[in-house]
Amino acid sequence: MAEFRALAEYLDELAERSDPGNECVVTVGHEEVFRHRAGWADVESKKPITGGELYYMWSVSKVATCSAFMTLVERGEVSLDDPVAKYVPEFGAMRRISGGGTVPVKTEMTLFHLITMTSGLSYDSDFPALEKMKKDPGDPCRTVNVARAAASKILSFEPGQAWLYGLSHDIVAAVCEIVSGMRFSEFVKARIFDPLGMKDSTFHPISEEEKSRMATQYRFDPDRKIRIRTNNTNGFIFGDEYESGGAGLVSTASDCSLLAEALACGGECRGGGRILKKETVDDMRRNRLTPELITSKGFREFHYLKGYGYGLGVRTMINPHGIRDGYAVPGEFGWDGAAGAVLIADPVNKVSLFYVRHMLEGEQALEDLRKRMYEGLFGAGLIEKKEY
């Protein structure tokens, strides 16, 4: 579609400038209105992107994890006010940093603290209990066992007092296992993947067949402006049976586009059925951070989130007037991944975008993708431009 020329050209430019290759899908309602692929699944062998490639989605995993978790909330199987220790008793005796030492926490960590990243858990994965597990050749680092080990971590602050990106959603995955009685990957498959028809998505450490379908993962060197081939691993998959709710999803552009589309349509699946009620999706995208937390160091480190707050596991647009490009809708939400994936869901207009590449430390594309997506949608008359 000619109206999306600027978006297609931008994707081509990324593939020339930095991305090894990329794929992007835009939907309105349950209709795909744009899809574009550029570059290579493997640069050295000039293997083109064809659409069936698997990628580590890294932190886009959090959107799938929190959506699955919210099915538990929606059905009354858990409450956001529940103490984490109700499910993982080891979290009943947490300590936090204080001056040069540690002190017991005064605030009991809840599921709300986990899903909103206000738990005080950092992304430091070098703590002794986990290191011991990883070094034990007989320990596969099962998801619940890693969560129990994570309870030995020293919190960075009292739960609820700040926002900090960390292992919180990995603990959410363990709670899903404990409550459902299912392996986390099977739980997400039953609650999210199967209803949406996401046939190429898993939280398992990948099989040999899946490895053969992986797009090669690269790392961008900004000083030399070159792509460096990696060994196609994910450091947050701690062991042979570990399923990281925060970073372990392996999927395709087509599958993750189905998730973005459903969230943009208020939880409704293509072809009927639901993964979540509209009210639950609205609850996910409601900002939960105070102005003080939004301006805190932890949140400000995500410099591209200008105009956003944070809901239940997702960034959420709260101040479109603070966005320099003018293309922002209150309540538009999603999240992004370390290798470049971007998920955007806009329930106001029932619009979604999913973009994926497989390159660590490349440029953050959220703002440019969002702007060019809306330009194309407005230009094609698919949605009406409004002032917010």
C-alpha cells in the first residue's frame, strides 16, 4: 500500500544501516494492512528473511507472560494484592539494601509489585543461589526452583517505593506454574498461544529443529558501526528446563503479530474467542506509576519512553503532548525486546504493529515505527487522526 511507503523505506534503511534483517506487520481490527521484510536471516550466507524465522523475543516475552497471568486474575484464581509468599514462601523473609548493609523489608511484596516492576528485584542474575544451581550439572534450573532461589536476592528498595527493571516477571511465571499446576510453557500455550493460533511460539529452551529455523542473532558495535555475529544464545535461559517469563519467548513475526492484534482488539482473537476480557486489557494498560516513579532513575533510563507510564507489565501512553512526533494515542501500550522487537497495541483505534529483528544493542525503533505506522494509517484513511 503506497501510503505505507515511509514505513517500508524506514525498514529498508534499518536493514542497510544496522539491522541484519527485519519484518514488520500492521493490523487494523483483525485485518493485516501492511507487511514488509528487509535484509537477511543470516548476513554472511545472504539467506533472506522469508517470514518463517524464529527469534528470541527477549523482553517482548513479558507481554505474553503478563497476558497469561492476567487470565488467572480475571478468573479469580489469584489477586494482585496476594503476597508473593503465598505462592513462593521463601519471599516471606526478604531484605533490602540500607546504607552499607541490609535490613528486613517492612512492606510485604505482592503480585502487584511483581507485575508493575516495583518489587525491588533487579536484573542481577549472578546471585550465589542461582550461580550454584547453574554450576550443578544435575540441576536443570526449573522455573519454580529459580524463583525460590531469587528470594535470596537483596532488594534494591522497599517494594512499591521505586520502579526497577528486573526479574519480577520471571517470578510471575513461577506463580503461574504453581497456581495452574502446569509447566509455564504449557500454561501460556493453553491460555494464549492456542486460542490465538500461535503455532510457532514456545518458552521451552529450543529444540534442534527450532534452532535450524532461528534467524542468526547479531550484536551491533556502535563504535565500529558493524554487526557482530553471536552464538545465538539467550543468557536469561538459565538451564535446560528454565522458562523465563521475562525473556524466554521464542516466536515468529506472524505469531507475535496475532498477540498484538488481539490486545489491540480488547482481547478478542481473530476468528472469534478471547484470551482476555476487554476490561482486563483496559486494566493492563492503565498507568500504575506515580509522577515520582515515572521521573525516577529506574524509569528514566528507558529514555525512549517519553510520554509513557507503566501498567500491568506494559508501557502505556499517558501524555501524548509530550511526544515530539505528534503521533501518540492515550492508552496505546506494549513493550520491546533487547534484540529489537517492538510490540504496539492501540485499542482506541484497534491498531497493532509488531516489528522484529535479531540484533542486540541496535537503535531503538519504537518512536520511528509508531510515527510511520500512524502516517500510513491516516494516509490510507484506515483510521481518523484526532487531537488528544
